Amino acid sequence: MNNQNKIFTIVNSKYYPLLLFFLSFVFVTLFSRSTSFLYVYEGFDAAIFKQMGLAVLRGKTLYLDYFDNKGCILYFIQALGLCLGGNFFILLMQTISLTITLVFWDKTIAFYQEGRSRFLCLGIALFLMLCFYDGGDLSEEWCLPFASYPIYLYFRYLNTNKEIKKNEMFIIGVCFGIIAFIRINNATAFLGFLFYLFFNCLKNKNYKKFVADALLFILGFTLISGLCILYFYIKAESRGVYEMIYGTFLSYFEYFDYNISQTIFHYIFYILFIIVSVSIICINIPRQKVILIPTLLSYALFICSSGTRCFTHYLMATLPLIVVCLLSIDFKTHRKINYILTIIAIIPIISFLIRPIGFFFNDLVLDKEPFKNSYNEFHRCIEEIPETYHDSIYNYNLSGIGAGMMQHEGLLQCNRVLFSPFALKLPTLFKEEISKPFIWPKWILISGDKTFNENDVAFVLENYDLKYYFDHNTKYVKGLNMGELTTVCFYCRKD
């Protein structure tokens, strides 16, 4: 049996999804530093997401009692994982999510590639995902299956002339709703394809189908948004709904403001990456406007919705679009130009492998002790704090370090009233909150000093005493001097 026949046998086997599940489990276990049992450190943004999930389980009202500027479904996912089995169950949920994503990618690629080329495209997509992986359990990661499914349906329609059914259009609306209530900009990966379908309906004067599909899409989105609104209305009536809408959508646009030089760097990288991806389509299938136009539109929506606050891991949201580019590669012709484009695309992102690979070698191969020591020191500090004040600890700069340590101890931040994502000004916020029932937290936890506001420093020193502190070693790949040593401080209220 030759290699092509062996591959054909594998992908058509009923055990093929199990193979993808195993591959996903290995991937997540090795590189999801925030949830994998192989790692000690629980920092990163995912620690804050888990804190929000813990707030749900403790009966708190998200965005009122504890604030973060992501969508509520992301926190419900965390709450489900923590409820059923903690970090390990979240890891299993990540595995299932990645498996579903790989299944849709594989099915989409199979319309254009076969045999080794099919596996190669899937492998490249997974490699790029590793490049954009930043500790795991991020919003972009959870959105991938919901963005990949509509794109699969689009390519099924192109290659089999099988119309997207009514129930499938409804599910696409549900997918959009889920992504929107995780993080709105992540939905851009498939919206271009949806808009192109709607445009063709209008172009072909198929108004009946346009109206039916649009209504079904809206109905699917309305179902998800309606359930979210109902949950927050039950929790805190109209104020809960308003704060949820603010935290999920409005605060995201306020979050755009960021360092301009870093923004320029990331946009240059984004645009270079997108130019390469689009060039691959143009060279290999130049007359396929049904692929090129919706892909370009999706990339344009992604750039516009990313605003000025951009990080490399945001590109994970565009992986379904990268899969579209990969499936268009003709491995038999245009070889040289495809290799050149691949090199141009790969070389800039190789540097981003240092983080996940660095975490892997530092934590699993070199030394875990600094992280264990930090958690032991945190535990020592917590033991000195009376249990009655455990719900009155405020993680001042909402750092991943502080959130990860609190999550490790099963502690929940007291409330969100001190939190401002742009300027942490305690006295100013005090004036805003003076008319509400409010007690200053007994303890303030501060990790590092880079996000200190001068007014905050004066306020803390005037009203709080420094009780405990320790050094948290967040260094990884020490030979490359990556990471930093952060001081964690506990301040106690003077009373």
C-alpha cells in the first residue's frame, strides 16, 4: 500500500477524530501554561478569566462585583470548567474545542488538498497557532470552532453546490452570538464570507432567500444575546444588563488606546502577514474571486475592529482565514514562489515561538522551584490574613500574577469599584462611589510597580500600611534574560 492510500485510509477511518483529539490533547497539555497540569505558574490573562469564572460560582454579578473587559460567555466557560473539575477540566474543554476546530479545518482543506498536502496544510495551521499561543485559554482560542464552522459551510457550498440550509444559517447566527459575547472582534474571521453570500443573493435578485437567511442569522444571534441579557437581568435587573453591555462591547472600544510605537509595529506585522496570505490566493487561484473577496473583506474587518491595541496573539483569531490561504496552495505548480512567500510569512513569527517553547523548557526541563517558592510565599501571606478578610483583598492592577495566585488559593477579589482599565485613580473613583454603599478593601495586593499612578501611590501610603511582600520570579529562558522579577506587596488598611 503506497503512502497516498495509507493517508486515505487514515482520514476515512472512524478513528480519525480520535486521532485529532489525541493531537489536540498533547498540544494543549504541552503549551497551555495557564491550565496544564505540567506547569505550576497560573499567570497571564487566563488567570483573570478564571477569577471571573470563580465569581460566577460564588454568586457574584459579573461587571458589577468584579470587572474585566471581555464577554460574559468566556467567563461562563471558565465557571463550567472550575465547577466540574478545575484546571484539568478546562484543559479537557480546550482539547474538545481544538479538536472540533481541526475537524472543520481538515474538512475545508480536503475540498482542495489530498494526501500529504492535506496533512501538511493542517500541520502548518497548527504550527501557526503555536506561534500565536500565549499561555493558552485565551478568548481567540475559544472562538476558533465557532468561526471555522461557517467557513466550512461556505466552502462546502462552493464545491458541492449544496446550499446552506435554514437550520445551518440559524446555527451561524448562534456562532456569531457566542463569539460576540466572548470578544466581538474575533467574529471577523467569517463575517466576510457571510456578507459575500448575502451580497450574491441581492445581486442575483434572490430577495426571498436573502430575507430568510438574514432573519435566521439574526434569530440565532438574538437567542444567545437574549439568554445573556436574561441572566444579567435576573441577577441585577436593568443595571446588570447595562454593565454587561458596557463590559462586553463598549469597554472593548475604550480599550483601543495604547502605546503608538507598539501599535505601529504590530500593524506592520499584521499587514505583511495579510499581504502574504492574500498573495498566495492570487498566485494559486487568481480567478477565484469567491475566495479572494470574502477573505480580503474578513481581513479588513479584523484590522478595523482591532483598533490601536494590538498584540500578536490576536492573530489567532484569523487562523481560519490562514487555512483558506493554505488550501489554495498548488503544491505542483508555482513551487518557488510559494516557498518564497512561505519563508516571508514564517521568518517574522519564528521569534514568537520563544515564549511557548521557552515556557516549556524552563518550567518542565530546567526549573520549577522559583514558581513553587512564589506560591508558597503567597500562601504564607494569606495565612497571616484573618479568614474574615479573605473577601476584602483587592488586586490593584488586576495583574495576571495576582489573579493567578488568588485563583491558586481559591480567593476572589473583593469588588471592581477601584478598577479603571486606563488610569487607576483611587481618589477620583472614591468621589464617584461616595453616593453608594462602599467599604474600602481591607487589603490591597500590588504586583510590580509599572502601573502605579502617582495619586494612587500617595493614597495607598496615606491610608494603608505595607505588611507583607515577596519577590515573584517570572523569569523564563534565563540565558536569554526573558521575563522579570516582580515584587508582590500586601498593604493593610489603617483602622
